[in-house]
Amino acid sequence: MKNLFKTIMTSLASVAAIATTQAQDLHFSQFFEAPLLRNPSLAGIFTGDIRVQGVYRDQWNSFTKAYRTGSLNAEVKLPVTNNDFITTGIQTLFDKAGTVGLATTQVLPAVNYHKSLSNDKVEYLSLGFMGGLVHKSLDISKMTTNNQYNGGYNATGATGETFAVPNFSTWDASVGMSYNTAFGMNSQNSLFIGAAYHHLNKPKNSFYRDATTQLNAKYVFSAGVKWVIDDYSYFTVQADHTMQGTQKETIAGGMYSINPGQFVDDANYILSFGGYMRYKDAFIPVVKVDMRSLSVGLSYDVNVSQLTTASQSRGGFELSLSYIGFFDRNNSARDQVMCPRF
């Protein structure tokens, strides 16, 4: 009976994901490690010239098939004129969910222009665009529907679903704007605020080739502040508020970072730990280690919503990996150049 219940629940979730007209986007608990998914104008807002980030999420292992999601983005920031910069990048995303293997693949190039607002300090207004191809597919041979249940489960019964082809492709586009600045003594602190409009072209979202079934527009409002406490530690707070269709999501929290070594300007590694809260859904403890240019982060969703019974309080595990580098590693004055950073 327990296995039958899991089969039914997984099947219903899979069919609902296929047929719903109110489909919602994928998300990460370490949302700060996938900045282009938040807002394309957050591309290039880091201390460095090049950044590569990857996030892997494994969610809801209490069900028969976990939801597995991977994100990879890469950005290159180049000076244009005076203190202005331009960032080009690409965001890729892959997700596979449920018994039917509902798979989503996205390849989204991005460009972001950073306009300097001051000749005396770091202060930028950035406008970013991102758009590209989205492909979705599923395995019909693994599908089960309510048509196959009639006093019991009949594996050979007709599913009642008719797909011309169990996959489709569409185009998607996003636009965003952000403000980024430094403040405090020696401009050692920094902050950003931003807003993004995703799915501005209303991409189709139907295996039935129903032109009226479109992905809901998504609005994301983001903010972050980094405070330097002393020469060896700092505190970072970040938050996102997302609205898509009738759904809303708020995630916010912070991390304390400390350099346990003896050298202020040349730390072997920095240890960060803290937590985030996804409102009415999960508490997310996070630990991260920065080893010069390379960073590794771990997090786990502790489910606190009404899904606790079904999920057995097992949420999502995430692993992130990030690399930030400079083109000229031997330039001692590189950190003094005004550029977008956080």
C-alpha cells in the first residue's frame, strides 16, 4: 500500500507538471550562486574579471524519484570607456524530475552593460538582457495516469494521453536592472538592489502544442549588503522576493565570514557559515569555504511547511562550486580599479 501511494503521488505530480498552465520556475536555495537566474543585470557584479559558477540540487529523496537540478553560468567582464564595463555570459540549466523523467534544458546567453555614476567611488547602474533556447522532454513509457487505475493498477491500460512528440522547444528572454555601490570607510562595504522581468516573451509551455498555455511572467526583486566587521571578518545579507502568476516566494538570510589565518590581504581560505529562510517552506543552513579563487558551498533544506509529512522533513541538498579570477594576476593595483563588485 505504501509503494502504491508513492506511485500514485509521483504520477499525479508528473502529469500535473506536464499539463499545468501555472507552471513555476526552478529555484535554488543557494540563489546567490546562480545570479543570472535571479537577474541578468547581476552578471559581472563581483571582484574579478571572470567568474564560473555551478550549483547542483538533489531534492525530495523521500519520493521514488528525486528532483535533480544543475546550473552552470560563466561571465567575462571587460572595460569599455572611462569607468564603464560590459559583461558577456551564458547561463545553462538542466532539471530532471519524477518517474517520467520530465527534463528541462536551458541555454541562455546574456549581456550586461555597467554604467558608472561616479568618478570618485564604485557606483554603477547596470542593464542586462538574457535569452535563448529552452527544451523540454519526457519518457512516455514510464507514465502512469488515473486511466490505468480501475479498482487496481493496470500497467497495460491506455494512459489517455496523446502526444504527437514527447518533447518541445521554445525561446525565452529576460531583462533586469540593478544598482551597485560601495560605502563606508575606504569604501570597504558594498550593496546592490535589483529588479528583473523574466519570460517577457511569454514562452509556450505545453506538450499538447496548446498555444494558449504559456509560462507565467516572473518578477524578481533582489538586494544584498556586505559589511566589513574588521580586518578578518565580514557579514553578508541577501534576499530575493519572487512573484510568478499567483505564486510568491521570499528567501532571505545571511552569512558570517572569517579569515582564520594571519595574513589580512592574502588569506589561504575564508570560512563562511549562516542560514537562509524560505518563507513558510524551509530553513536552510549553509557553509562555504573560499580558497583564494575557488569556493565550495554546501546547504540543506530543512522542510518546515505542510509538506513535512510527505517529504519526511527531507528537503533539498545543494552543492555549489565557484571560480573567480583576474586576467592580470600580477597587477598589485587591480583591486583599486573602480568596477562593479559585491
